[in-house]
Amino acid sequence: MSFSDYASHDGLGLAELVSKGEVKASELAEEAIGRIEKHNPALNAVILKLYDLGRDMAKQPVESPFKGVPFLLKDAFGDIAGYPTRLASRFRAETPAKEDTVLARRFKASGVTILGKTNVPEFTLLPTTESNLYGAAHNPWNPDHSTGGSSGGAAAAVAAGIVPLAHANDSGGSIRIPASSCGLVGLKPTRARTSLGPDYGDVLSGLCHEHVVTRTVRDCAAMLDCIHGNEPGDPYVAPPVKESFLEQTKRNPGKLRIAFSKTNPAGAKLHPDCVKGVESVAKQLADLGHEVTEAMPPLNPDEPGNLFLPLWAAWLSSEIELETARRGRGPKEDELEPLTRGLWEVGKTVSAAQYLMLVKEAQGLTRRVAGFMQNHDVWLTPTLASPPIPLGLINVNEPDPIAAFAPAVDYVPFTPIQNLTGQPAISLPLCMSESGLPVGMMFSARFGEEAMLFRLAAQLEEAMPWKERHPAIWN
């Protein structure tokens, strides 16, 4: 294998080369390390280098789907024994994890070679990846623009050709937002499809989901085959998987009833590039034989924003209190960003009764959306309301959360909905803006129906291919 071809292969492609003996896992690890060293100064995607760990992993004779494939963990819920997870916060001391998470164990069993951890915003709070501790991650398509968040470091590394796939998680869009921003495939699985053990049963009352960002649909499906499944003691489980997700990508989706939306829940127009994108994809779907209609679930104008800020603030408060108990002291003035501290103050005002009422409201929204999905197999929207925002638009040094989020308040109107409902949703890199930035399209399915999404995604990957579309930094 010529290493000039490294980035042209997806994860399964690289693993096949390793299995055939055409390249060694150790050689792939060194290639990825070289690419981190070359591109990271411009991207700031990798914030913890684990080269020795990766070199040791590459020597292990593991027979698995992603044997020898270079991989990166996110600096959030990606604990591996002996290494810290800081969530980009100075208040999270560099204390090594005592054990691997269930997810990390499954990633290791998949055969990947872990070479580092990726950049996140503090406590994963933002739809962009910027923090005072780590600095901003830069979009490979245009370094002045956001990678999205909170899995922005992961997305930047995959989009730049450093690794073919990387760990990501999603509590309000944090897989799909960076996938859209960086031109990648990003699936948020069904609630409880992956386990958050051993430390968590759920996060944010079921809003948090784990997976990866990838360049191909088949990598996305194959990794979900590797990591899905509940653990003893998990509070609830996803519907059973009947067949390999990878096998689903090889099947025709049949004729689907697809609804599409060109406005946000309040009826406001989206960026022209996003409207153009959803219209072009809707036409393509119709040409493929699907039944396509313009429709929107019965959402209130202030949903889902009215639920998210207090829910997230309450969760943040609980995490800071947990770290306070562990360390025996609260955060010093310089150990939290002003925006994080301001959101923490909001969280401390949310009572237990108020939190449970918010959960009840979220469940009401879920029933309304589920009713809509009885008449539609898939709901299509732009992943975001505009192409990737400029870096610095959200000021992490602004202590008032309302003021800090105001410049981007309409930026993320769709992705939190599926976190509240638990539905699977996938962002596909089907479109580009007039200025040359990726514009993802998001497809949501009924609870437990990732298989349908994979069949449709594979069909669109063939009909509207993105494989040859790369940022200039690619090689």
C-alpha cells in the first residue's frame, strides 16, 4: 500500500488491507501519527496524544472488523484506564480513570488503534468546539469557521484524513452538528442502543447517545454493530437488533414516505443554502421513487429550546457538584469559563420538581413527534439552520447564558428534538454552501429503526456521492 492512498480508504478498507497482509497495523499507526503531527497545529483537533498506547495496541493480534484502524477517543465519556478525561475544564483534574467505560472496551474489541483524545468545548456545552483550556478546533474546509460541537475535534480529524473514524457523542446534536459542519456521516443512535456504563445509567434523562463520526455509511453501520447492546443494570434497553447494520447498507430501502421541512419549528426561514439543499435532496428522493411531501411535526414555536437550557443547566450543576464532592472543594474562579459558571448558576435554581416537569414536557413532545412518524417513515431537514458559523460567535467569556447563546440561538433548531424523543437520526454530507462549506442533511426515523436509515443512507451515498469531495488540507 502506498501511504499516499491512506486517506482514500475508509476504516473497513484499511482493516481489509491489514487482514490481507498488505500493510501492518503498526504502519497505519505511524501514518496517522505523522498526520496528527502535520495537521494538528492548524486544526487543534487532538488535545491528548496517546502514541505509546496506540503503538502497543497495534501489536496485538486482534481479529476484528476494524483491525489496526487508527482511531481517536473524544475527551468526554471516553474513559480508558490510566488516562484523564477533562471535558476541556480546568476544574476536572488530570486524574486517570480507574477503568475503561463499556464503550471504550467495545471500541478496543472492534480492533481500532487508539492514538489520542479529541478537542471539545467545556463540559460539552456548545454547538461549537471552543474553550479557554484547549482553544478552538478549526474546520478543515475553512479554519475561520467552527467544526461544530461538541465532537468538533473528532470531526476535524476525520475530515482532514487523519483517521477514518472517531468517537463522538450526542446530547443535543453533538455527533450530527460536527458531521454537518465538516462534511461527514454522523448517526445518533436510538436511545439506549449503546451503554453508558459503568459510571452512568443514563445522562440527562436519556438525552446522551454514543457513536462515531465517519466518512462512509458502511463504517458508521459496522461500528454500531461493534458497540451496540445493553449491559446488566442499564436502566432501559433499545429494541432488539434483528440483523447486522452493515448488512442493511446492502439492501434497497424500498419506497419510503418521507416528509421534509424548510423552516424551523417557529416557522422561520433557514439559510438559503440549507433551503436549496433540502429541496435538491427532496427532489432526488422523489426521483428514487420515494413518496415525498412537505410536512412538520406538531411542535410549539419555542420547542425544543425552552426545554434544553434548564435541562442542560441542571445536568451541569450535578456534574460540578459531583466533582466538588470528589475533590473536597468547589471550583476556583479561573477553573470554570464564565459561560459555564453562568449556566451552573442557572442550574442551581432548577428544583427537583421543576426538573421532573421538564422531563414530563419532553415526554409530551415525544408523543407528538411519534404520532407524526406514524404517517411518515423518515423526516428530512437540514442538520443545521445555516452553514458552519464563524469561530468566536459564541463567547465563552460571557457569563450570561442567554446573551452568550443569542448570536446562534436559531442555529440548531432540529438536532435536539431527537435527543428528547430518543429517535435515531443521521446527518449525511449531501450538499455544499455557495462559499464552499459543507451543509449536512438530517434524516430521522422512528424509535429503533436505524436499519431503515442505513438502507436509505447507502442509497443516497450512491445517488449523490461525496467520496471525492475533500478539504484542501486532505493530504
